Amino acid sequence: MSKSLQAIRGMNDILPEQTPLWRYFEATVATLLDGYGYRQIRMPIVEATELFKRSIGEVTDIVEKEMYTFDDRNGDSLTLRPEGTASCVRAVLEHGITGGGQVQKLWYNGPMFRHERPQKGRYRQFHQIGVEVFNLAGPDIDAELIVLTWRLWGLLGLRDVVKLELNSLGTSEARGRYRDALVEFLSARLEQLDADSIRRLATNPLRILDSKVAQTQALLNDAPKLADYLDDASLVHFEGLKARLDAAGIPYVINPKLVRGLDYYGKTVFEWVTDQLGAQGTVCAGGRYDVLVEQMGGKPTAGVGFAMGIERLVLLIESLELVPAELARQVDLYCCAFGEPAELAALTLAETLRDRLPGLRLQVNAGAGSFKSQLKKADKSGALFALVLGEDELAQRVIGCKPLRGQGEQQTIAWDALPAHLAANLKQSVE
Ligand code: HAM
């Protein structure tokens, strides 16, 4: 295929072999969030460029170099959303649903776009499930978000491979005081800093804390610590969060260098990281953004949330071989009919079964094929039973019911008795 017709680099098809795991993951998260009273919101994929500049921050990597920005036919500058928090804040403001202190607990799922260098776990179109909570300012809600993700790791079997890192960024005043101290310290040691960090010293000095350069990290060991500059309210909030996590028995480590790559955070920030995915080990990340709503023109409104990268979690589940075995089964029943009269009868019989057994996953073979090749297809589908309908069966109004997973011999069942027979046997096979 000519290159110009291929998918864009870093933007992947999710093929039929992969979608069962995606759907399992998404359904697990959706059911979990339902259980905590969160409601889904769906935002557009394209927003005004200004929205992301104002919220994420002009001098972040995302806004400086990763956004897919274009002029539409009216000449308006639009951007494919690089994340969901900005859009969610815009939506709640636009619809007034956080006004008067109304609590909103929201979640969303969808594609995000960043022009990063693609590698394992890092793509240009990727998918996030995100959660945003408005008008709850205490540490109890920060704890709830962490508790519910911990429950999710439990459901997925991932508790042993993810680690929670926590930090507090304090208020913007506290960060301002710290920023001055850090800049003063590093400016006196410019010759020991890498080029990227020197550039950040003027634009976004706190980001130097998560520099990947070893020499810079060594230098930072002696630098002033953010924790020493935190305001009292942020300290109390952070202690409150830690106490709740301790009470819930959730292990965490304090990472004083965790600053996050988006400017809207203050107080709590956290990341769930794994060492099983190579360089792209952060599977879920978030924090508090109490000034963002006001910064975007709303009344002061507390905000906190997180987003998880679906690709990374799916990769993790696959690499640890935690994919539930039943996902390999596309259908419960595979019906093979031989000859046109039997094919016609199979069609109506299949519809009767669908009526009688709601939720049944039944595939009727399409097109001709030898008995052997049909059964091979039936087996490959993962079905528990093959239904076999040929001329003889048709004449006698019966059907062959062949167990495909070693549950005994083929049986001949009268059409009328088939729904009851299947209901009992399918249930038994699954158990
Ligand atoms: P973020 O840290 O930029 O935060 O992204 C959250 C998660 O999305 C990451 O931890 C990662 O799992 C996934 N992710 C990010 N970039 C990529 C990529 N290029 N390829 C694959 N996965 C990726 C946010 O987006 C914030 N909006 C989170 C938040 C919500 N904070 C408060 N509320």
C-alpha cells in the first residue's frame, strides 16, 4: 500500500483481536465508576486552541510543541484535544452545572492527540479514561479518587505491579516562593545544568525537577525542597490525604520531585507508575486544580481529577498475561448449516434462539464449506457448542449439538427442545 494511504504515524487501528480486551477494560472502569456515583460526560474532540493554552499553560511541552493545531475554514484556530480536563472545565462552565457549589463527579473516555515521538506506550492518538470532580475541596475526595483506582487495579489483577507516587505542590504563592529559591540555586550553577534545563530555568523552572539527565538530578539533591516552602493549608491537606490512604491500607511513596507537565495543578498531585512497560510507565495520573475554573472565567471552584492511558493499561494486562480467558470466546454457539434448505431453516431457528435466550452470542455460518472446514471455523470462534443442521436433521426437525470444549458427546435435539437444552448446557459449560 502506498505510504500516503497508511494510518498516520503514532495513530493506531485497534484490531478485532484487541477490541475484546479494550471493551473488557472500559466496561470494568465504567461499572466501577457507576458504583461510586460518577456520571459520564462526552465532550467534543476539537476545541478552540486558546482553551488549551489558557488551561494547560503556554510554556508546557504540550502547548509548545505537541498540539495538533489548525485553522478551520473560518480562519479560527482549533486544536485536537491533547487531554480532557480543559474541555471538561469548559463544558461545566458553559452549562453552569457547577454553579452555586453544586458537586459534580464526572468521567469521560476518548481519544486525545499529542505530537510526541511515538514509541511503546506513547502514541500520537491515544485514549484516556478521565475523572473530574468539582466543588469538593477536602482531602477526602483526593483519597476517594485514589481508593477507586486502587480498587480498579484489584479488579484487573494489577496491584502488585503499580506504585503510587504522591506530592503536594502547594498554592501558587508557595510555588512562586519556591520557584524563586530554585532559580537562584540553579542560576548559580548553570555550568552543571543541561541545555534543556537552562531553557526551562527561564520558562518553567519546576519542570527541571523531573529532568531525565542524571547530572541535573544529582545537582537537585542539594537544591531547595518544595516541601519546605509549602503553605500551612496545603500541608494540612496533604497530611489529611496521607492519613486516609494509611487508613485504607493503600501503599504510596512521596516523590518530592513529582511536578506534572500541566500548569493547572496545585496541592495534591499523584501518579500510578509501573516498571513493566519500559520508559512509558505512568498508567494513571492526576491531581488537584483549585484555581483552574476561576482562571477560565468561572467562580472559584475546587477541582480534582485524574486520567489513565488505556493503551498502557491494555499493554500491561497483556504483558502480564492477565487477559481473562473468556475474552477469547467471541460467540457461545456456532451454527453450521449444509445445503440451501438447511441454511434457510438455520436462519429462522437462530432468530428463535435469539428471542428465547436474551444475550446469546450466536454466529450462523455464512457460505458453503465442507463439514470439516465448518467445524474448524466453529472451533476457532471459541464457541462452546456447534449446532449442525444438514438435510437429515432438517427432515426430522432436529439439530446436532456438538460440544466443542470437551463436554461429552454430540447430541441430537428436537427443535422445540433446543432453547431449554441450550439454556441449561450453556450455563453449565460457563460454570
Ligand atoms: P497526563 O499525565 O498528561 O495527564 O496524562 C494522563 C495519562 O494519559 C498518562 O499517565 C498516560 O497513561 C496517558 N498518556 C499521556 N500521553 C500519552 C501518549 N502520548 N500515549 C499514550 N498514553 C498517554 C492529563 O492528561 C490530565 N488531564 C489528567 C488529569 C485529569 N488531571 C486532572 N484531571
